[in-house]
Amino acid sequence: MTPPVPSRRKLYRMFSGRWPLAVLVFVFLYAAVMIYQTHKPLPEGLSMEGPIHRVADSDIEFLYDLTYKSAETEETHVEQMIFDRMNRAIEEARQFIVLDMFLYNGFYNAGQSFPPLSRTLTDKLIAQKETHPGLEIIVITDEVNTSYGSHPSPELERLQAAGIRTVWTDVDPLRDSSPLYSAGWRIFMQWFGQEGKGWIPNPMADTAPAMTVRSYAKLLNVKANHRKVLATEQTLIVTSANAHDASFYNSNTGFQVKGGIIGDALVSERAAIDMSGGSQSGFPEFSQTDREAGDIGVRLLTEGRILKQVLLDLAEAGQGDTIWMGMFYLADRQVIRELLQASERGAQIRLILDPNENAFGNEKIGIPNRPVAAELLEKSEGRIQIRWYRTGEEQYHTKLLLIERQDRVVIHNGSANLTKRNLADLNLETNLQVLAPPDSRVAGQVRSYFTRLWGNVDTVYTLDYSAYRDELVGLKRLVYTIQRWLGFTTF
């Protein structure tokens, strides 16, 4: 006997009562993933605040790269120190080299031309390994250099073939910064990997291999190992510069320092490898044998501890103090609040900002720096002074803060922009905090850097705020605010 077939009305009754429950379960699951992934514990060893090490003034040096145009001829001039010092440090290493570099590739748009920065660094590492086979070299980098698994990395394949250990950072254990999007990616997309034949144009450069849909989905999850660190048994270099051909002409800053802080850098890099499931076998050790002495204090800071110390140092600034800042992205609301309060206390504040005009040949609309600059000028009633770096096709990629007080100067520099993404334990970041007497050599180096750019010594490095006065700044402030609330942004 054929069982009766339920009528359409009966079927509707059977399932219509279950849809609300299914929707409720899905909403609960989505919300639970969002909450957990934005508040979960950090992997062990991250958000590090190292001890203050004492070094002599001769054992620390300020490094910078500058690109600028001649005031008379508009000819482009380039002054570069950072990768020259990195290459020299590699040549001098005998025991170990640990390099952690965010952008490490040679991709750029058709029609552009850049010196082969990534290839030169790769050649230097391979040559040093061939000359000293017992030298332990570890290179740590981000999946952005394979467009999130869409293609191999030519540079890292060469390193691996030469016997140099490479580590791809697994950033999934980090907290999510775009919870509305990231929860969906974690529930539906992350299980399928990223490899395969891509067909979506690569946003990094039009000559880079196409990306898979799954790789593009991971890119939109927006998190990174953003560090730029080189450590050997002799020296530590922490900088804002990437080993990326299309970034060759960017203006950057960094510090080279000797001493026990090298060990702290190794601890922080070991944590990045642990987070990524890599083996610690053969990872170098460093121990300071000489007693630390000197007038300069240096401390290694990573992730959220960078924000902690920046806020503490800004909070101490007041009447008679001067705050200098050179910054690619300024957007963190706590930092903005501390700048305004320091201005109210009488601190003189001078900011040199990138106008956020372009990124690797692609036009940008001035967010976040232009709406933030307008806000700072308005709320400080003009007390905070702002100039724009006069960029061409390159970026003012610096992340440098100098606080001058009567008894000491405090300097922050490294990979971290002053944004939520860089300071809220969402990316991997490494900075140095430097505490120095006002008359020290290193204080003079950083002070001279800022006064040169601010005063346009020899040529026009910076432009008055009015050069990028924006009639649409109100609309851009709204866009900046919405992006910040939702996390759909690189800042």
C-alpha cells in the first residue's frame, strides 16, 4: 500500500516551524565565533614587553631612507641606509641570522621599474650560507608573498634550495579584526585551503600571478605578520622597511643596536614560529656575556605592548616638551586622544604625515590621515602643527615618534603604524623604545632628521597642511569612522 503523500500545506507546516529555530541557531553560532575570535587568548609569547637594556651611545644608531625631489630641477634623490646596514650585518654574521620580513617579493605593476631589492637580499643570504655552511639562517615571512597560497614565492624557493630554513607565519591564531567578515570566513571558507589555479587579478601587482577565490577570501580577513626585524649574534636591526621591490623608494626609519636586546628579539621570533606550528630545533640562542653599561636604554616591544608604552610616554608630555611624529598611518583613537591632551597641557606637537595618496601605483583617497589631521587641527584649535611629506610615487612609510623632555628623550620606532590594527594585538609587530639623554648622539640624530624635514633644509621635503586641504574631508571622516567600526580596513 502506497503511503500517503503529505500535501503542500502539511509540508509547509512541518518545516515552517523549524526555520526560526535554524536561523536562531545560525545567528548564535555566528555571534559565538565573532565573540570568541575577537577575545580569545593570544598565543604564548606575543605582546611582549622586554626589559630595558643599557647600551653605550656608540652601540645604537638611527637609520633612515629618504626619497625627495630637488627644489630646483624636480630630480628625484634617494638616500638609503637601512638595507645597506642589513646587508653588512648579514656579511658579518658567523653564528646565526634570523630575518622576519613582511613584504619580501619582487612584484610590481607593468610599466614600473624598481631596483631588485628582494633579489639582492636573497643573493646576500645565499652567499653567506655558502661561505659559512655552519651558519644557521632562518627567514620568517607572511603569506602575502604567495598571495595567500595562490602561487609559490620565487625568493623563498631559492632560499630553501640553498639550505636556508623558511617559515610561513600562520596568523589564524591571532584575534580577528573584521569580526563580521571573519566569522563567515572561519565557518565556511577556511577549511578548503587556498592553493589552486587562480583567476582573480592580483591586487598587489598586475604582473603577480592571479589569485584563487579562497586566497582572496583569506586576504580579506586582513591580518599579517607585519614585522621587519634582522637579528644576528652581533647586532639587531628593527625598521619600518620591507624587502619589496615596489617599496624600494619608500621613506623609512629604523635602529641598529647591539647587546642583550638581541636575545629579546630571538624570544619574540621564537613565539612567532611556535604560533605557526614550526619546529624550534636548531633555533639560535643568545646570551650577553658582558655587563650592560651605558647611558641609553633600549627595550623591545611587540604587538599591544607597543600601544601601552606609547600611551604612557605621551601621557607624561606637557609644558616645555616637544612631540615629533613621522607616520604613514595615524588612526588609533587612544593615541589621538593622548595627543590632544598633551597639547592641552602645553606640549608642542609637530606631525609629519603621509598624505595617503597612493599605494604601489594605485591611487588612494587620503584615509585615514586626512580626516585625522583635520580632527586634530580642529580639536586642538590649531595648536597641533601638521605638515605632509612631499611624496611622489613612493610613500612616507615611517613609523617614528620622538618625545623631547628636559631630562630625556623617548623614541618609538619599528613596524607599527599608530592604528588599531597595528597596536591592538591583531598583527605581529616589533618596535624599539629608546630612552636617551637629550645631548646623546642618537637623540641628536633623530632630532636632526625631524628638523631637516620640518624646516625643508636644502630642499622641499614637507608641505604645509593647506597643500592637501580636502573639501570632502567630512565625507572621508564618515568613511574612516565606518571602516574603523566595522574593521573593513588596513588600519
